[in-house]
Amino acid sequence: IAESATVATRFPLESAQDPDVGTNAVSSYRLSPNSHFSLDVKQQPDGKLFPELVLERALDREEQPEVQLVLTAVDGGSPARSGTAQITVQVLDVNDNAPAFDRTTYKVKVPENTPVGAVLLRVNASDPDEGPNGETQYSFGVHTSDSVRRLFTLDPRSGEVRVSGALDFEESRFYEIYVRAHDGGVPEMEGNCVLQVQVEDANDNPPEVLLTSLLNPVPEDTPPETVVGLFNVRDRDSGANGDVSLEISPDVPFAIRPLQNHFSLVTQKSLDRESTSQAFHYLVLTAEDGGSPPQSSKVRITIQVLDANDNHPVFDRPSYGARLVENSPLGTLVVKLNATDVDEGPNGDIRYS
């Protein structure tokens, strides 16, 4: 009997046979106590009795797949004699149960550097129906976005959800995957759940140094602590992975002054071009984040020191002497003076007077 059978449906049973006649023949039937069926006995004009099972309460195969009954036939003799028959009612399955997930919402955290092919988790739905009615397959729900379908795959048989594309915390930190489970019944029934994927940051981005302003060349008479450059640093990672420190190469007359993620480049001491014989300074700025292991990047800057007229001409001797014959003609060389100036360009060009 199908579990979808309606209450009050009748199911005829075979009559009992008694070779006696008259009052000694079958005179009544009775049914063992049960929660689903009652017994109705119809009598033909010839007095023959026909028993029928009457469904009193709906069947549910998942609750009770089989009902055991005992039908007893009693004759009218004295003493009365009886016979019994065991009735086994097999409840046939109907696709009346939808697949049900063991939870309505699954939550999982996954690092953004999770390799392609890695299993996130396995969703699971069960269906108490029998045969194809209880065979469950999985698929993405209609509300699952195309971006999710590119990044994740779902095994229709096992319910395994795998990574199929490169995750990027900086691009998207959260995904919702709608999963549908349907059975093989006709018509099919389905259940649904949501998988929430939280992408965790990995230190996969190096810090960047952005030059916003630079005074170049720098006059050599620039006083110490003068700001000659401004920088910003940024790191697309989050937390400690995005905390950036900035250092400058040693042995240069410049220093870095921090202010959160902004930095200024200042002169640290005199830029005397003549004493150091350096018209150019080669700086290396190194930015490093707080990840483990840390990532870093370098920026190279060349700063030219511009000459200032901070040196006066110097003669090669403090005094000169010369002897001159009194009848020397006009234009005779008396003495050659020589002065030098370590400054550059026009600042070092010398005129005598």
C-alpha cells in the first residue's frame, strides 16, 4: 500500500474457508489491535462474509515501513473454532520528503592563498525516502553569482566544495554560496542551504612607496631638518601585514621623519658639496611590512646638491714679489697671480682687479 493512500480507502482481503456448513461455517472476523487499520466485514445475500481493511490513519513509510496484522476467522459452532492469517502490509514509498541539510548555514574561513583544488568543506543533506526518491544530488542555487561559480566548484554527488580559482582578500573578503540539494523523485523535491566563506588575509602584497613631492636639486646651504621630500606608503594587506615601516640607507646626510603612513625626507646635516666632493647623493628607501615573513620593496632616489657661492677665491700665496728692470718696455710681464675657487660654475669663475 502506498504511503500516499487516503484515509477510508478499503483493501479487500481473502475470505477464510470452512468446509463446515450452516452455523458451523465462518460467522465473524476480528483484527488484531493496531493504529492504522480497522476491519469491515460485508455479508453477501447468501450469507458469505467478505473482510476488508479500512485505512483509519495515514501511513508514513519513514515512520513505519511495515505493518503486521493478524486476521482471525471464527465459526459459529460450539465450541467455536478459529483460524488465523498473518497480514504483512508493506508501505510503498512516495516522494513526500525533501532533502534536508544538517544545517541551514555553513560558515568557513579560508586563507586567500589557499591552493586551487583544496576542499573547503562538505555539505550534507539527507532524504528519508527510499530508492531514487532518497538519492540526493547537489548543485549551486540560482542566486549564486557568476564570480562565485568561477572561484568554487561543487561535487554533485559528494557535496564537496573546492577552490577552483585564485582568492584575493583585497578584492573580496566574503562570499555567499547558495547550495541546492534535490532528490530523484518525480516530481523532485529540494532543500537549500547557504555557505558563507570568509577570506582571510595573507601577506601577499609588498608595501609601496609613493613619492608625492621632492625638491631636487637641493642647495648645499640648505639648513638641517629642512623638508626636501614627502612620501606615502601603502600596503593592500590588512592588520600587521599592512603595517609599514620605512628606512633610509645609512651614511647619507638625509633622514626620514615618520607620521603614521606619511614620511618626510629631511636634511640631517650640512650638504657641503666641496668638503665631501659629492655633487650627488644616492638614497635607497626600504619599506617593510609587519607580516611573517615580511615583504619589502625599495625605492632609489638620486639627489643632486646644488652649488652655493659659499667659498671665496683664494690666491696660491699671500704675497707676491717681483724684480723689474727700470727700462723694461710697456707690456713686460711683471708677475703672474693665481687664485682658485672651489665653487662650481659662475660661482667659481674668477676675475682679477
